[in-house]
Amino acid sequence: MPGEIYNPNPTIFRTESPSSSSRLAQKRSLWINDDESTDVEENDEIEAIDQDEIYDLIRHIYDPEHPNTLEELRVVSAPQITVSGNLIKVEFTPTVPHCGMSTMIGLTIRVRLMRSLPSRFKVDIVVKPGSHESEHAVNKQLNDKERVAAALENPLLLKTLEESLDGINQRNPKD
Amino acid sequence: MKKYRKLHQGTEIANGTTTLLNVVKALGEYLTSEEDGVRTKGVDFLSSVLKLCPSERLNRQSARVLTKFYCSKLEDFDTIIPALKGLATLTTLPTSTEEDVPEILKAVFSHVKMKAIVQNVRFMVYTIIDTLMSRHREVLKSMNDSFISQYVALAEGEKDPRNLLVAFAIARVILIEFDISKFVQSLFDITFCYFPIMFRPPPNDPYGITTEDLRLALRQCLCATPHFGPLAIPEFLEKLQAGSPATKQDTLETMSICFPVYGSSLARENARKLWNALKLEIFQPTDPVTEAKALTTTQDLVKTIYSSGQDSPSEEIEGLAKDACEECINILRQPERSQAKPAIKILCAFMSTTPSISRYTLSQTVPHLIKLFTSPDNISARPSILLLLSDLIAAARDSKSKSEDSESALTPYKDEVIGILASGLKTSSSRQPALACLLGMVSTKNLLSNEELGFIVHNVNEILEADTETINDASSPAIKLLSSISTLAPHQIREQTLPLLFSSLPDRAPGRDAVTDRVKSWRVLSALNALCSEPELFETFVIRLLTKLDLLCFPAVLDDDKEPTAAYAHSILTTIYQTVLVKADDGHVDLVKYIESLVPRLFNLFVYSAFVYEGNSIANDTRLVAVGGQIITVVVRSLAQQRQESYASVLFSAYMDGELKKIAEGQQSIPASVDFKPFSELVTPVQRNLITLFSAGIIGLRKEVKIPVPNLSEFLATILSWSLSGTDNDLQREAGWQIISSMCNKHGDDASAFLQANLDQFWPDQIANPDVAPSTRQQALKAWIWISKALLTANRSLSSQYTNRLFEVFGDERINWVAAKGFGNTVSANHVLTKQNHAVIKLLYAQKFINQLLPRIMDGAKDSSRPVEQVAYLVALTSLISTVPKALYVHKMTELIPLLIRGLDLPENAIRSKVIDTFLAVAGGDSPDKSLVSEHAASLVDTMLKNSSVKEMPSVKVRTSALKYLGILPHIVRSDILRPLKARVIKDLGVALDDPKRSVRQEAVDARTNWFKFDA
């Protein structure tokens, strides 16, 4: 990878712990500690794939330039994700407008979602409007099937990508 | 033959039948033969005999002669090897004295060409020098220059790890004890040329020398003398810059050890250069380990530089510490940026150097952070500032060295710090870091006064109070903080926090749809649980919660929908139970007195509800009764034997004779007219439920406590028959069986008639009898299993007769699954027969059980001639394996795996889930090179995929476990075995990615990621 560092000292944001309140509120039982006793066997309620779930999939991806996650750098955030039917739109914000890593980050997000979401979804990945000097080019590269496929043929790119995704399972809090 | 001769000679010399001199004489012409080969053999023979010869058989005269002889043989190319062998033995002998040393060294140094001989011969050379070094060091030292120069020439270029270990040991002695002034450079060359050690031991290395052995031995040389300092530092800097992570780490560790030896003035001279190099490893770390080591090395550098200065409190700090502090503080001007983190790490590291540096760092950093915090430009960075401050506070706390009672280094700043923290608490974004700071301060010894703790409690209460909506965000760190204060100043919590928490517990249950209120009341309860285990607080806690319970159970106005109220009361009881349990685990002595208050109040509540209260009290709910029982058990088991005796007697007189007065006491008075006979056929099911409380009072009794009944066997027989014919629900039956199980375990001898009668009559009449209704037979079997369990844990002789009976009904499809699962239930741990409940638990009982039964059960599971029984055996096998630790069966794993895979086809999800959990347990510690499951990988993948698809498997638990296992497979099976399956697994896991349940999808994502990753 090129030696140039685009943003040597980016701002780090505090990460939000996964909101337990919403989860507890979803718990419909009246009884405390009810989890173990009732297996959810008969409970056939469908929990749809939502904004938060997609955010959970990508927030722990590492920035290719820093030992920080996309969440810590606020490159991605939950409100920047929309789900409608089978269409998902993910918007991300490069830390500086001249960031040469933006395409790389977008590509990593794409691969992560390709691997983690059912094939019925169509995913659009775009940089936040006005946040990057070559916004159009980046968007084009990220959403063109053939260009994505071509990029993934590049072993050097692939290596950087896998490094950003390395250990992503361990970073996901399970409970 | 030859070997035998040598041995023979050795023994003969030992027992005096011959002498070494005779051997030499006999060897005569061989030792001087013209023929090279013969000479070699001759000298070798002599050396071998010498090695076998006891040291006391060799007098000074012979030693002297042999020394001369061997030294002369070193000149002869063909006898060098055997001569060195002889010298290696000879130099260790007491009769070889310092007189011989110069001659030996001269011969070795002038005739042995190290480059011309092989590793093991060189090893002899090093061994000889090492022996001389340890036995005749003074002689070597007297030769100083000539010895060092010749040794350096000899050791130069050595490459073998085994020889190097000896050479490093020799070098260390030279470096420390000899006058090396003329040889610094050459000694440096023959040691530093090995740094850093890159050696990797070959597989199956016979000498077992590790990289770490060599590293440590070399490091002992590098740090042996301050003379190396000026030469070493450039070397270190170069390695640090260019090296791999392993080299960097080795260099950092070596530097840490060397700095103090090389001395403070050298460290001071090179401080800038070293700091620049170390800084790089901290600000742009290659990996966390290197980063941590760089921090440690920085600490050691600072310690070395400032070690010479007197530690007076007023001194000015100059040099590196000052510069580095300023540099870091400068970076902290942008507290929200990524570089601030390494900067604070360095400052924190300074806290554990010298007291004056630590004071200096605090005096520079804390005011700086406070100023940043109060500056209006930095409002958005406040959370980051407090986060940095919390690291510093924790570092200051942990650095506090020897002086235990001295005041904390933070003391001068605490007022201002508390001030900004109080303001930080008020904003939600900076609340968490402010709490972290406070937690650090509270856990610092000798820092905060009682009033200051009170002030903190006050401020934390304010957020609990004001922010009911977001209580969840701050609650757990806030409660953690209050909980640490509760041990230091309980009255602050009792006076300030408890009233607040109790008042936020509603008097009436939140309605069915009031989810937020319900969650909030749960949070308050869990906060109370965390805060109230201290005796002073627990007392208030019990009184307040019991009052609340009375209000809920006997309300002025009845609710139509009782379930929310019952659930709310249940959550209160559960909280009491959890707190009581914490107290019991921590060994609080005040728990004992609650047998006089808490326990009678609970009995009163439940008895009044079941026997007196008009209308159906919520306390009649079985779930409430069950938790009530759990509380009673914990209190009773904490009593001493004598108190248990007296309690048992009032408990029995209440349940057997209706004497309620002594066990129940409370607000609602129970009229004397109440006929308390819960075992009678005439009582209602609700009243009968109270047997649970009886059982709860019994199962915690010590085995020394005599059961107050005239005849234990008769009593147990009555309970058993009541449990099968007089009960209404599982709660009651279980209560009965728990009484039986606990008593059979602790009083087996008194119950022998009962135990025998069961074998003779109960089994044939109630269980093996096909005329009895299957449901009754199943219940009877369950009772049987409870008894088996009691006998097994106590290792009683009838135990195996009980378990073996279970096999007899394996052919009876109406009850065989219950019997089969009994094997797991018998051996599994439960909450009744525990150490805490004073049960008799013999060592290794589970192991014995497995060893006895596993072979038979495995055979049965393989025998396909009787399909009904085969399935029962398979069920027994899965239940057994899934309840015991894997160490007990892992040796049979190869045989077990195919059976367990078949278990995954059994039509019961609970079994499948247990089997997969067993596979998961076995997978721990498994690795690709010696995997147990390799050969079954394909069929495991198959069945796990099937069990992970929602179409085929309704149970969320099974799907989750199956996916978890699929995710583990790439870690435990060789990639060449999995490669052919990869495409299919990735494709099929796509189905689980669309599972209706979020938790399942998450597992599917993880599993799929692992399959993408392996072999990529």
C-alpha cells in the first residue's frame, strides 16, 4: 500500500454500547429472569433485518490507515443506513475530503455485507454527499458490479481488505 | 565387546582389582602406535575407562600424568577428539588442581582449531573451559589478558545453540569478573553478533533448546557490563527501527534490563535518541504487545536517568521527563484526536517511575486537563478529556508504591477534579467518563474524606433521580461506583441513595403494557441488589422490600389482571434471593439472624395467602412460592448445627402437627383456628404448594442434624407415596422428591429399610408394572432417579442396584426415554445436593459412574438387533455425555463421535441441542493437526447444516448451536479436508443469513465469515 498517510491524527469518538434498553423493551415477558425457562420454540415472531443490525455488521471494520474502527472514526453510523424492502443504502463519511482510502473503505463494507446478508438484498454504498472531493468517482466504483469484481481480483487490495475484516467476529459483542 | 571391556575395566578399577596405571601399561603400544586409527582407538579407550572410573581411585600423581599425556595428545591430529574427551572428564576430578590449568589452557588454545572440529567436539572444549572457570577461576583471572584474548579467538564464529548456551555463560563471567578494559570491543563483537537471536528450534530437537533459552542467556551477557553501553545503544536503535515485531520486542526487553547497568549518565546522553525511537513504537504501534513493551522500556529509561538524583519534593525536573511530558501535554491539546491516547499512556507510564517524576507528571497534566475542560472552546471534547483524566487517575492509584499510609499524589488536585467531575456528570455525553474518574478516585486509598464521598453520592443520586429515562445508560457504572462507596461509607448510601431507590419502586405493579416502567423497576431492583449486601444496608433492604410485598399481596383494591402484580412481587422476591445468595457466598455472619425475621415473615406471607386471605392472593402463584423457598434454603443452610436442630424441630411440628406459631410471624395475623395440614387430602392445591417451603427448610440441613420423626424410613415412604398420589403439580412432586433425595443422601443408614423396600416392592409394583398408567410410572421413575442420585453422590452401596434397574425398562416404549434420560439426571449437578446444602458428595463419583456404565451403554447404542432398546441406549448416551465434563469421556471420543452424530437424528430438539453442545465442548482444545472429528467432518457439516435451517429445525437453540459449531469447524479441522466442502457450506449458510431470528443470523454471519476466511 502507498506510504502516504491521508489523515495522521483523526478524531476518535466514543463508541456507544449496544443499547440494551431497546432490547429489554422488546422483551414482552412480565417476568424477570424469564430467559432460560422458556425456550423460544413456539415464538414465531419474525425479527426483520433493520438499520441497527446492518450497522452492527460494519461498525467493527478497521480503518485501513488506523488501528481504529469505522465506528470510532464515525465513518459509519446507524442513521446513515436505510433499509426499505430488499434495498439497503449505506452512506459513509471519509475522515478528510481528500482521503485516498475511501474506495477501499467502501469496498470493504461491500464485501462484508455481501458475505453477511441474504442474496435478496441489493446494497448501495455511497459517500456522504459533499464529504469527498471525488465523490462521483468513488460512488461509481463502489456500485458497479464489474468494477467491484475486478477490484477483488487484485491480490494486494484483497489483502488489505481481509486485514480490515480480520477478527471481526471476535469484536461483535454477542449478548 | 569393546564396550564390555571398558565397563569391565572400569569396575575392576572401582573394586581395586586393577589400577588405571595397569590399564595404561596394557594399552602401552596402542597409545603410541604409528598407525593413526590404532592410536585414536587407544586414547579413546583410555578416556572411556577414565569416565567410568570412580574419582577417588585417581590420585594426584596419576591426574598430573594424565593431564600431561592428554595435553600432548592434543598436538596429534588423530587423537584430539579422544584427548578432549579425557580432559573433559579429568578437569572435573578433585585431584585435577589449579596447577594443571595453565598447561591445559595452553594446549587447548594452541592446538585445537575450532573451525576444524564438529559441534559435539567443540562442546567438549567449551565444557572444559566452563569447568575450569567454575573450579579455578582465580587462575584464569591471574592470566587475564592472555586468557581473554585467546578465548575470544577460540569462541569467535560459534553457531551451535547448545555450545552457545555454554559460551554465553562463560562470557558473562568474563564480563563481570575479569578486567576487560582492553577487550571491550572484541567481547562486544563475540556477543552482540548474536543479537537478536533468530534461532528457531528444528522440530524434534533432541536438545530441546528454545529461542527463549538463548535469548535469556545472551541478554545476561549484554547487560553484564556498563562498558558495553556506548557500543550497544546504536545497535539497539538500529534493531528497533528495522526489526520484525519479535525483534522489536526482544530489543525492548533487552534495553529494559541493560539501561540500569549501563548507568544513568549514558542514558541521559542518549535520552533524546532513545525517546525518539521508543515514541515511534508507542504512537505508531506495530502491535499491542510491542506497544506495551515500549511503554515499559520508556519507564525503565526514565527510572535509570533519574535514579541518581535525590528524591526531594521540591526539585526541578530537567531533561527527558520534562521534554517528554511537554511533548505529550502538547498533543493533549487535541484531546479528541487519536494521538491523545498514546500520549496519555506515556504520561500514565511515568506515574510508575520515581515518586518525583510521578508528582511532576501529575502537576503538569492534571491542571492542564482541568484547564482544557473549563475552556469554553472544548465543550464537545469534554468526554474525551475526562476519559484521559480517568486513565491518569487509575495510573496514579496503581502506582502508589510502598508508603501505604502516605497521602495520595492526587490529593493536591482533588477539589478541582471533583469540581469538574460534578459538572461532567450533568451532561449525558460526559457522564460515563466522569463516572470512570470517580470510580478511580474512590478506589484510591487515603484520597477522599467521608464528606467528599457524601458529595459524590449526592451527585450520582442526582443523575439517578433526574434522568429516569436514560437511567439505563449510566446505571451500571453509577451503581458500580455507589457500590464501591457502600463498603467504605455505607451510611452515605443508606441515608442518601436508598430512600431515592425505594421511592422509585412503585407500590403497584406497572401495567401489562407499561414496558418502560417495568424495565425501570427491574433496574432499581438490580441496583438495590448491587448496593445492599453490607449488613447495615441489608437490614433496611429487607424491611422495605417485605413491606412492599405485603402491600402487593394484600392490596386495598384488587386488580382485575393479577399477573403483572404477581410478576412484580416475584421480581422483588428474586432480588431478595440474589442478595441473600451474595451474602452467603461472601460469608456474611449477619445472615444468620434473618432466620428470626426474614424467614418467619415469608412463611407468614405464604401461609396467610393460602389459608386465610379471601380471594386468590398473588402469593399463591407457584413461581413466587418457589423463590420464597430458595430464600429460606439459603438462610437455613447458613445456620450452625445447633440452631438448625431447633429450627428443624419447629418446622416439623408446624408441618406435622399444625404448630404454626413458631415459624410464621408478620403483619397479617393468622388466626389460631387455621388448620395447617398441608399433607392432608382435604387441603386445596394452593395450600398444598406450601410443602415447597417445608422442603426448602429441609434440604439445607446438615447431616448431623437429626430429623425429628420417629421412623425415617416410614416418613420417607409416606412422602414418596404422597408425591405420586396426593399431589397436584410438578412443584409439589419435586418438593417431595427433594426431601427424599436430601435425606437419603445424608441419612442413608436410617433410611435403609426404605431403600430396600423400594427395590423389592416399589420398582416391580409402580415402575416395571405395565398395568399402572404410564404417566404414574413416569413420575415414579423420576422419583427413582432422585433417589439414585442421592445414593450415587454419597457413594452408597445400593447405588448401582438402583441405576442398573433403569436398563430393565429400556424395551418399554412408554417409559424408556424417561429412564434413559435418568442416566444424565443421576450424574448431573443439581441445586439440591450441593456442598452449600451440606450434601454428602464423594470424590470422583461421576468418574466412577461413567467408567462403570459407559461401555455398556455404548455397546447397547451400537447393537441394532433390538431397535427400541438401541434408541433408548442412544438417548442414555447423549444424556450422560452431555452432563459430564469432557475429561471423563474424551479418551473414548473416536468411538463416541459416530454415535453422537446419530444422536443428532433423534426426534427431540432438547437432545439435539445437548449433543451439539457436547460437540462444542469437545471442540475446545481441538486443533487441526490432531483433530478428533476430521474423519467425520463431511457428515458433521451435513447434519449441522440441516439443523441450522429454519425449515427443518424449529428450535432457535438448536439452530444457534449448529451454526456455532459450523463456525468452529474451520478452526479445528485441517483445511485440505474442508476445502471440498467450502463452496457448499458458504452457499447453504446463505439460508441461515435470512433466518427470522436475529441471534441466529448473527451466528450464521460469524460462521460464514470463518468459512470465507480459511484457506483464502
